[in-house]
Amino acid sequence: MVRTTGSPAGGEETSGASTGGRDRLGWLREARLGMFIHWGLYSMPARHEWVKHAERLDDAAYDTYFEHFDPDLFDPEVWADHAARAGMKYVVITTKHHEGFCLWDSALTDYKATRAPAGRDLLRPMIEAFRAEGLRIGLYHSLLDWHHPEFPIDGMHPQRDDAGAIAAAKGRDVSKYADYLHGQVEELLTQFGRIDYMWFDFSYRQRVWGGKGRQDWRSEELLARVRELQPDVVVNDRLDVPGDVTTPEEYQPAAPMAGDDGLWEACQTLNGSWGYDRDNLNWKSPDMIVRMLVDGVSKGGNLLLNVGPNARGRLEPRAVPVLEAIGEWMTLHGRSIYRAGPSEFVPPADCRFTQRDDRLYVHLFAWPLGHLHLRGLAGKVRYAQLLHDGSEIRMQVIDPHEQAQNTKLGGVGEGTLTLTLPIQRPAVAVPVIELFLRQVR
Ligand code: GLC
């Protein structure tokens, strides 16, 4: 398998200089595919990262995971290698999830990996390993904190139904928690070199009683500080103030989404759980994930695909073949994804178009019998080939006014380009035909 490290195939590395504005998103738009990593104490119960909420576990019960968290098989270079071989160009790593446990050696809390049996900073080795593979670095940081003593209990909190806990928490001051939140973001943006993407999660002002948003997080102040510390960093849209990227989650948008420059990124799990979920059988197939990636790029979006490593520090075995299958497809078809985006041409049924400069890519989600008819492309294509093996695809323009006769083709509209396809569908997750356009639209 060819490793696709370095800048996206055919893509120009976005300059390191502070450019702000549209250029700030350039690398992310080119990258198209990233790895999301959800890893924390919740990997021990292995029942989804919201286990503390779902099972209403209090700190005393949840501390058992803190007291036993010892990922002795943790090797981030293995994870980074899988990501690079899967064709992923950036990573987003959970620094702290809603449980409040920090993977790095924060000076602001003892609820961190260096104080657990793990006994070391787990974030820095991940950043270094992924950076060494040429991936851009994103940090996920939860705005919620179900462990912090000043985080007010609300309708999302594990103790949301515990009258005693609610009464005892009456005096909590969310502004003191916000100071902590801002202080930790400061640590993350000053201690780990260039950070390319801050992925905050999440605001819920009107969803539950005591819901929190921009006032609670002091989002405007936080965002200004983020931009001051790392002017080129991309910020997502979950601070309850406008961000750089729209982040639909666990669904495929039916059309291009709004957002600055129209860039959006669908974050998706492999099985419906972000954190390791041992007994979960709801796994998406590699073919489905490749179709999700293609579908998203055809609408101007990225795919941030999640893995949930287990408590020993290993990618779960079921994730590895999926990543390898995606890597196989990306090795052969990466140039239809990297730096590619929507086309003004309209694809036929069961197909998606992605376009990059004078190359138009036809992604066939179904394999038709013998021919593919491309309306509006007659006279616009100088050559066509199957992308996976570079084999020619013959083209013809059928005169719509000629009488169809027996096996002589008819019934195609004016201006249609007809491709002749092999009967056998190519043995790849999604076959792609590369069209060389005569001129870029
Ligand atoms: C939701 C979930 C959170 C997960 C995030 C990933 O916000 O609450 O657990 O980390 O989605 O996008």
C-alpha cells in the first residue's frame, strides 16, 4: 500500500505564514479526510463516552476508572501510521472530554493522565507522532466538564436527577469554571507548537434546563484569545458564536452546507459510538464510508472519521481493516478527493461528481450495464479512463435524431456524452472514471 503522507496529492501546501481569512481554511479544504480520536477514562467502562451521563455515575463511582487507567500498550506511532496509510491528512484528538479528564499534564488540575497509573502526558506523544507523519494537528476540547467543582449541574449533567447533588452544587460559579476553561485552552495553544484546528464541543443553551452557551463559556473572549495565540488556527462552530467550519455530526448532508467559504466537515463514527464501545455491533462497512467521503466532497465537505482506542491504548481490532480498506481506495483514487470539490456539471443517477481543475471524476455508486450517459458533456471531454488502473474508457456522442435500431443505441438526449463500460464492475469500493476536460468551467 502506498503511503499518502505529506501534502494532499496534487495540493499546494498552504503557506505557514499567517494569512487568516479564506487561506486559513485552505489546507483543510484540500485535506478532505481526517482522523478523529476519542480516548479517555470512558475507554475503560467501554460503554460509549457518555457512560457517566447515561448511567448517572457520580465522581466516586467514576473515580475507579481514574484509579486504574493504565494504557500500557499505547503507541501513538502505530495510530499515526494507520491514519497516514488510510490517506488521512489531519487528526483531531480529544484533549479533555465531557468527563473532565485531561490527557496532558495540565497545571490547572490533578485530574489528568500524569496522576493516573498511566503516569505520563498522553497528548504530546500523539501530537508528535501524527506531526511526524505529516498530518495537521487538531485538538478537540470539551466545553463541558462533569468533574470540575465549579461546573454547574444542568440537564446534561450525570447528577441531573440527584436532588442532593443539585442542592450541594447551588453555589457553583460558572465564571470560575470559564476561567479554568480559558486557562486550559491557553495551555493547549502555547505548549504544543502549531495547532491547526481547535474543535470545541459543545453548546446547548436552549436544549435542557441550565443549558450553557456563549455567555457561560465567555466564547467571544475565548475565541479572541485563540486567534491571538494562533492566528492561523481553524475553529469549529460549537462555541455558540460563528466559527470557520460547519460540523454536521453522524449524518450526511443532502446538499452543500452554509458556513464560511461553504466549508463543512461531517464527523462520523465507525459504529455510532465515539468512545470505545466493546459490545457495539453497529459497524459501517468500508464501502459505505468511502461513499460517505465521496458524497461529502461532491458537496464541498470533509469527512472526519472517528476511532475509539481501548483502555490498553490500542486501536480496536475492528477499526484496523476498515482504515486499511479506505487506504487501499485512497491510494488509487486520492486525486479525486484531495483538493477536489463540487462540480457545476450534474451527475447521472447513482453517481457523484467531484472536480479538481480540468479533471472531472465520476464516482459510480452503482455499476450500469455497458454504458454511462453524461448529459451536457458532449464535446467537453478529451479523454476518459478508469482511475484505479488507468485503462481507457471509450466515448461517443450518439445522434439523438437517428432512429434506434436493435442494438444501435438511441434514447439519449442532446449534448450527451456516452461512455462504454466493461460489464465487470471494477473490484474497488467505488469505481471512478477520470474525465480530462477540454477547458475548465
Ligand atoms: C457530540 C457528543 C460527544 C462527541 C461529539 C463528537 O457532541 O456529545 O460525545 O465527542 O459529538 O462530535
